[in-house]
Amino acid sequence: MTAASPRRLVEELLNDGGGVLRLAPAFVARDLVPPGRRFGLPEDAYDLGERGYVCERWLGSTTKADNRIGPPDEGLSHVVDSTGRPRMTLRDAVAADPAAIMGEAYAASHPQGLGRLAKLLDYGARIPYHIHPPQRFAELLGRRSKDEQYYFPAGVDAGPRPETFFGVHPWIVRERAYDVLLPYLVDWDSDLILRHSRAELQVPDEGFQVPSGVLHGPGTALTVELQEDSDVFAMFQALNAGRIISKELLFHDVRPEDRRAHGERFPLNFVEWELNGDPYFYENNHLTPQPIDTDGGGSEWWIFYNTPKFSGKKLVVPPGGRHTATERGVYSLLVWSGSGRYCGHDVRGGDANRDELLVSHAVATAPHTIENTGDTDLVVFTFFGPDINETPSIPVFAA
């Protein structure tokens, strides 16, 4: 294979797809929490032995899952040809010809690539209380921070614990009693650290934002997540789903020298205390769909907004409807429900081989058509990377 072959393959795939790449599903195993089993897979497909359980699906992903055990391409989306045969990873495609996929100007100003990661989270128990290190700590390991946002689709079983713990009680910050969490990290034998946090319901058709540096323990509602393209974390909760998890996960993104020098105290540096103890945490981080004015034949809402790091929308096209979209840059999408044609491609919600596309910059920025050919609403989630869209802001509440 010559050095130019990947670029020629990208050109071939874009030409065959009319500037649109069809993506195969990228299922990801996690070994901390049992699965919610809502992906529609055969029952025996969720258990992957020592790798854990299929609990996540990564969408339009150029990010590799940072798992202890797993295949070298776990988490990476694959581009398929018209026969459904995988041809290359999306990461390799973007690296081979970033201008063709992202647009020349955007690719030049965003050499890191697409810069975002979308996921479906399908857990049967709450994810342990954890944190994503802010950029100043993530970069010590050559990694990136992980701001993220959640959206909870309606009409799906919410599981046994549809609430998420966020932050810490305001008195901890007011009294600067930051060491109150330290004994739980040292003893590493319970889930009682949650007594110092607050839980919020995961309400269908709503969501939350979670900046890096905010402690959180997501609940069991099926979740669409959009985040920076990173997989950094530190677990703060020892007992979860009936077992003690490895304490090594507390130090997952801590340099060995920092662990030796500071032990369990060092991960507390990841905590942005003012954000965690905000008495208006709910009001300042709660997301509700924001309507978008459109005359394109469908209805749109912002569901991921309030940040330049990524953005995303929900599109609903009624039966028999035809929507014309013009976007500001490259995006990927998941067809959540219904059936139709998206830029000429047959799509169907609930069919993992027909529900995921990436629309290149050239097609995205020109008028393109989404048709509903079924008898129920066609519902589509669209995902954009950094600096593409201007989005609404959450009104700020202050004490």
C-alpha cells in the first residue's frame, strides 16, 4: 500500500457516498457496571468476559477507548462502503484528508481533528461518582480535558436509578472543608462519599452539562452524551453495583510521581470546588431543548449548547415530510427513530447498520435534504465539533 492510498480511499468513499460517509456501530465494553441491555443486541452479545459488558456505543468517533483490555480499535468508528464492508477507521480517514471531510479552513484551524465524541450510555446501575481532570491536569499526561453534556431521550425505560449525583454540598465549599472527602479515598471501602453530594432526576427530553472538574455519578436513564474527544477520569467511589472497584481507577490519570508524593490527596486537586458547591448548580447546568427557527419542513431544537467546544441538535421530520438543512460545518448524526432518506442515503432508527452517517463540510454547508418515508416521526440527533455553531446560553444564577 502506498503512502497516498488512504487519501485515495477517502476520496473514493466520499465520491461513492455523495460527500457522506456511512459509519458502522462502535460498541464499547466497560467492566465497572452491568449493562442496561437497551441497544437491541442479542442477549448473549452484552457479556464480553473479562472485558466487561457492552454498555456504550460511540458515535462518529475518532477516539480510542482507554480500556484495560480490548481490541486496538475499540471505540473507533469505521467507515463502510456501499456493501457495508468496513474500509478504514474514521480517525484514519480524517487524518488522511482532513480538508475533504472538515473543509480546508476548518481543518487548518483545528488540527486535532473533529474534536468531539458522541455516545449512547446504556447502564443497568449508576456509574460510580467520578471526575474528569481539568485541562491543566490532563495535559500533564498529554491528554485533553473532558467537558460533557447529557440528553435523556423520551420513551425509553429509565432503569432502576434514574438520578445523577452532582458536585458537593455547598457547605463544604463555604467552610473550605475539602478534606471531608479524603477519608473515603483513603479507606476505599464504601459508597458513603455520596452523602456529600446531591442527586438530580434524569427527566426525559432534558439534560445537564458537566464541566471538567465536577464530580458526578450518572444514573441509569439511557443517555445521549456529547463531549470533548477524551477518555480521562478519576473514580472517587469505591463500592458500586455491589462490588469494590479497583483503587487504581482513582489514579487513572495521575502521574506516578504525583501519586508517590501526594497519594490519595492528589486527585482532590482535580475538583473545581466553586463549581461543585454552587448552590444553583441545577439552574446553572440544566439543559432543556431550545427551539430553532426553521422553514425547512422539520422542527429543530438545540439539545447540546452553552459551550464553543461542541454542539448538537434534535431534528424531527413528520411522516411524508421533507426537510432542507444548511449547516455551518461537518457533522455526524444518529437516526434515533423512524425511517427515510438522508442526503440520498436510506436510514432507519433502531438498525445499527443504517442509522449513523457523517456529513462532510462541502455537503453540510450546502442545502441538503432529509425525507421521512415512514409512517412515524423521523427523529435525528446531529453532533458538531468545536467552534462550528453559535448556540444559546444557560441563564446564570448567582447567590
